[in-house]
Amino acid sequence: MKLREVIEKLNATTVNVSDPEKEIEGGYAGDFLSFVMGKAPENCAWFTVMSNVNVAGVATLAGTGVVVLCEGAKADENLSARVKREDIDLIETDYDIYTAVLKYNNAD
Amino acid sequence: MTNEAKLRFEFDVDGDNFTSAGTASETVKYNLKQLGIAPDIIRRVAIVMYEGEINMVIHAKGGKAVVEIDSDEINITLKDVGPGIPDINLAMQEGWSTAPDNIRSLGFGAGMGLPNMKKYSDKMEIESVVGEGTTVKMCVKIRKEA
Ligand SMILES: Nc1ncnc2c1ncn2[C@@H]1O[C@H](COP(=O)(O)OP(=O)(O)OP(=O)(O)O)[C@@H](O)[C@H]1O
Ligand SMILES: [Mg+2]
């Protein structure tokens, strides 16, 4: 699915989007960074409420397609500055993780 | 890259700065891409090095990272002079963590770092002396020998 469709489905606010036409495949939900590192598939949508700057490092190194901050969590100042600087895709939605995943999968 | 060529990168990993944690790993990932290393190899190196780098930051107040690349393998050495690991077998268990609450609130402390390092490297050795420090060596093979 294209990143812009993910944004629409989740009614998301964009903090940084490198390319709306980029393909996002699969997903992973979780807040512990080592689980994400070990398990999130490349180019996936990563659903989390973690909003500190370490999210950027994990997104880059695990190669996630887009970070989806859920539950109305807002990227803190360091994180938002860094995703803009490094052109990492990160969006914010008010949905809780469960609902966000359902919407992403058209299952709501 | 010719067979003889060996590239070496060295990093000082800052132990007081959580906001720059992971920088060495990101630089290595970038360089491996430039070198045209296969994506699955890059991914494994990124995972194991990040976990090791973060461990030095959160458990050992920083350290040194050395990455050596030749045509067959990538070797990563992480050396710190932190508190050491009293029981390595215990530390290797999934879910074991001594990370304090303030570190957990940042998303660390699942106790999955060392297991990830073991899983995604081809070889891993830990030497640790309590009160002196820890050295972790990991190898990711670019080509599997026949
Ligand atoms: N370089 C180190 N120096 C001292 N202790 C370490 C070091 N690396 C790991 N440890 C010890 O081993 C434990 C397990 O490490 P591991 O990386 O698996 O989990 P964690 O760092 O606690 O959490 P996570 O990696 O999931 O965020 C740590 O909690 C810590 O007690
Ligand atoms: Mg760890």
C-alpha cells in the first residue's frame, strides 16, 4: 500500500513524509525497541506510542517504512527534528494501536 | 573491493548522550550501502551493532566500536570499561534485563538485545570482567564458505 493511503486510512498528521508514493508492506506493533529491531519487517508500518528520539535510530536501522505514533502520542522535539533532518517517515494518529492496525488492514 | 582490501572504521560511543545513541551503527549501515553489500547482510549488521552500541551506552557509559570489513566477512568489536556482566549466561537469556525504569521508559530493557545479537550474527563472543569492562565480538559472514 502507498504511504499516502496509510495516511488517509489513519487520518494521520504527518511529521515527515519522504515520498507519499512509497510502498509500505506489512506491519509491526510494539514499544520495546529490541523487539522492533529483531522482528519488524523491512518497509513495514511500525505502530507504537514511543515518541522519543531513539525511535528514529531504530526506524533507520531496522529499515521500517513508516513510524505510526498512535494514541495521540506526539513526537517529542528531538524526534521530530531528527526525522525531518534525516528524512525518516513518521506520522501521528489519534487511534489506539489496535484500531490503527485494523484500519491499516481494512478490517475495521 | 579486492580480496586484500580491508576497511576499518572506529567510533567513540558517547555514554552520556541518549539522543545520539545509534550514530555509529547508522554510519556503518550507510557505508555498507555505499560499498554495495547485500541488503540482508546490511540488515543483520545494523541490528547486531545497534544492540551492542546501545548496551554500551545504557549499561557501560559508552565505549569503543571497531568495524572491519573484508570480502568475506564483517567483524564488529565493542569494547567498554563499564561494570562488566556478572553472569553472561543469565544476561543472554531472553527477557533478562537490569535496565532501570528511566531507561525502560525510553523503550529499552526488553532483555532482547543480546539474544538479537546472537541470533543475527554468525559468531559472537563476550568477554567480561566485573569492575573492568566488557568486550563483545561479532562476525557476520558476507559469503558462506562452501
Ligand atoms: N556492555 C555491557 N556492560 C554491562 N552490562 C551489560 C552490557 N551489555 C549487557 N549487559 C547486561 O546484560 C543485560 C541483558 O542485555 P540485553 O541487551 O539483552 O538487554 P537490555 O539491554 O537490558 O534490554 P534491551 O536490549 O532489550 O533494550 C543487561 O540488562 C545488562 O545487565
Ligand atoms: Mg540491550
